[in-house]
Amino acid sequence: MKRRIVLIIVLILISFSGFSQDITLVNKDSKSYTDIGADIVSSYVWRGLQVDASPNIQGWGEFGNNFFNFGVWASSNFNGSYVEADVYAGFTIGGFNALLTDYFVGSDDFFNFDKNTTTHVAELALQYTISDNFPLQFTFGTLIFGDDKQIASVDLNDDPVFNNKNNFSSYIELMYTITHRNTEISFVAGGVTHESYYYSSERASIINLGVVASKEIKITDNFSLPISFGLTVNPELESIYTVVGITL
């Protein structure tokens, strides 16, 4: 891909296990917890964008309590040509979640936080879920720092020329999840509020229409394999993607 698409917020769920892997705050039953996990996905799709077309393994580690959480989420393809590491922290109050995420793609210059040259991207996101009985989830995330600049002009090759002003690219999403015959199905609609090179959009537009189904497939009496299938359409790019994922 031409552009550096770094991830995450607040994302939303979509942390469809193995699909478009966004990080979502969830209430835990225990007072404190530590959680680790990993998915393998057929390709890496996030918010209507195909970040990497090859299979990726995506892992995470998190600790927190009913109010606060902190974690790291990472993705890599199998030849190492795409690697990403995102650090996040958030808190939950009732149906409201807030999340601050640092997205970083690559492995070099991790400690470069100069606002004009860094490849980090920081996002502040807010999320609200109406209730367990009516699980409509609203997400709003804005990139507040880093490699998300305004387009000042285009050069003779029609490539963008950026200035040093933050573009504050913003993503809005609605998601509704149902359960049918032991299958969880999530419907998603998301878009951006204005022109954003980061989101490959030249205007305010819908960039993410999708559905993800996930369930556990019984392998033996003592072992079940969580699997998911996702379909994403990006009307702005006129693109369609499918992703199959398994949780290890």
C-alpha cells in the first residue's frame, strides 16, 4: 500500500476476533485481571482498509480492572514485511469507554516522537454502548498526534504534499451485535468526517460497511476452535474484502 496505515480507536470493537482488529474496552468480572491471546487472520483489514493483504498473526496482552486497562496489541505477517505494535490505555464508566492508543507500524525509530517526523499516530476515542439488551455501540475516534498531516497541495505526479499541521482525521462508527444459534453476528457502518489521507478518503464519506460472524466449532469433546468470517465493503474506494480468522 502507498500509505502508512497505522492502526487502531476506540475503536471499536471491531475487535472481531481475527477480523478488523481494533481494541475495545470491556468490563471484566473480576476486580483485576491479566489477559493474553492471539489470532491468525487471512488478511489484515481495519476500518474498511486492507492494511496488509497477506495472512497475519495478531497477539495482545492486557491487564486492568473494572475501571482501567492497559495493554499492547501487535500484528505481523509471516515474512516480517509488515509489523505493527500498538500501546493503549483506557477506562470504563458504565456504558462509556475512553481509550488512548499509540499506533506504530515498523520497527525503526520507535523513540522518535518529534511531531514533524514521527511515524507514531495517537488516537483518542470514546465509545458508548446503550445496554446489554440493546447492544448498539457508538464509537468516535480522532487522531490527535503524529503521522496524520493535512494535504497542502499535490505535485506534478498528483502525489500529495503535506504541511506540518495535524489533520485530526476522525472516524465514526455504529455497530450492532446479535446472537443467532450460537453464532455472534456484528453489523458495522463507519465513516470519516473530512478529507483524510490516513483513511484514503478525499472527503467526508462512508468507508466501512461490514458484517462479521463468529462461533466456536467443536473439534473434540474437550476442544473447540473459535473461528470468524468477515465481509467488508468500502464504498469510497469501491473495494470489498473477506477475512477468515481463528483464535488460538
